[in-house]
Amino acid sequence: MNKTFIAFLFLGLTINILFAQSDSLAFQQKQTITTWSLAKHDAKLMWGSFKYVYSRPFQWDQDDIAIATGVVVGTAGLNILDERAKNYFLEQDEHVPGVVKEFGWYFGSPQNNYGVNGAIYLAGLFTKNKALRKTGILMISSASAAGLIQTISKNITGRARPNDGGKFTFKPFSKEGAYHSFPSGHTILSFTTFYALSKQFDNIWVKGAFIAGGMISPVSRLWEGAHWLTDVALSTALTVFVVDSIDKYLDREMSKDPLIQEKNRTKVSWHLKFSGNQIGLIGIF
């Protein structure tokens, strides 16, 4: 059996167990809202999340601007280490287990990444599990929003990959894959998924495990000489910004979730009560 498939299967089982423990009551609630209407509602949330990311810079305060400036300056400073980092990671390549390389490549590929994200969302949709739905929406929206940014940036900058030129070699608007190094698409897709998952849990060890898993794909691209260190660093920072923004948006919007409204629509719950020499019918609302 393919080792990468086993890794994906293990990830899926782990996510399922963790969410089942945190939101098991959702499976016990009888909901009258249809799956189709819920899917349409979630599609609007995905589109709203997408738009929210691009509107955020216009709402930044001084602290946000300072953080963004720090990221840009830090990335520029990191450029000094690009050549040294390239040589170091290429030297480590032969010592890296094949299964790690496979996982890094396949999970950062769009078709595989969206497959995992979509499966998590559909599981939440058909079981009407809010936690799973939110996580799926967060991952799909974040990957799409950040993915569009990286696609445009790759074409505009035209930066050469480490194996195809120097760190200051650029061919803007080139259609050649050799000049699509900046930023790293594998980093964005992989870290988006794992970082989004990490935000759903309070346990620091669970968070750390997901974040560590998300870094496999970025580092694997350095081992293969497919990206510079600055490509990966800025892609990771972009991912954090996008996921945090959309997570905040979903927290606000999903407080008006139709499943919650449906639950609250029940007016009275009737119960028989026996106490002493009295028998009564009590309505709870």
C-alpha cells in the first residue's frame, strides 16, 4: 500500500477522533434544516471569507502595519542566508526518508490538498457537525485566497528556483516553471491546512503536532532545491495572516449559524415530573 496514502488515512482518522470527542453532541441532535440549504449557506461563508481577506489591509491599524512591515523587512534580511541555506538543505536531502519526501510533495499538491480539505468539510456537512464544517470552510477558503495571491505573485516576480539560477535572477511574467519560485505554493497549501486544524484545539501538544506536520512540505521543498528560504518564510507568514483573518470572520458569522437558530426555535420541551404525592407536566423553554 502506498505510504503516502497510509499517511493521509492516519491523518483523517486522527482528525475524526479528535472532533468526535469535542463535538459528539452534534450527532445526537435532530435537525430539520436540509443539507442542501446548509451547503448554500456555507458557500456564502466561503465567498465572504475570500472577500474578507482582501479587504483586511484597508482596515489595518498601526499595530497591523508595523507587523506587516516587520515581516517584509525580516524577509529581506533573511535573503542574506538564501545561498547558505540552499547549500545546507541540499546536503541533507540524501538523509531524508522517502516517505517524508512523498508526504511533503503530495500533500502540498493542489489536487491532494483540496481533496483532504473537501473531505473534512463534507463530513461536517452531512453530519451537521459545526466544528467540522467550520474547519472545512476555513481550510478551503484560506487555501483559495492565499493560493490566488501566490499564483499572481509567481507570474509577476518570475524568480528563478535555486536549481535554475541565482537568488537575484528574475524573469517577470515568465511561463516557465523554473521561474515560479516566489512564493512557495506547496508551503501555502500544506501549512494552510495544518495551521487551520491547529486553531481548532486548545491543547498545546495537539497544536504543535499539527504545525509540525504543516512544516514537512515547506522543508521538503528546500531539500529538493525547489525554493529559496525566503520563498518558504514569506509563504508561511502569508498563510498565518490569511488563516487568522478568515478564522476571525467565521467566528463572527457562524455565531448566526442556521443549526443554532434551528435548535433555538424549539419553544417548549415537555417532561413528566414525579415528586412526593404530586404528578405534573412541566414545559421547559
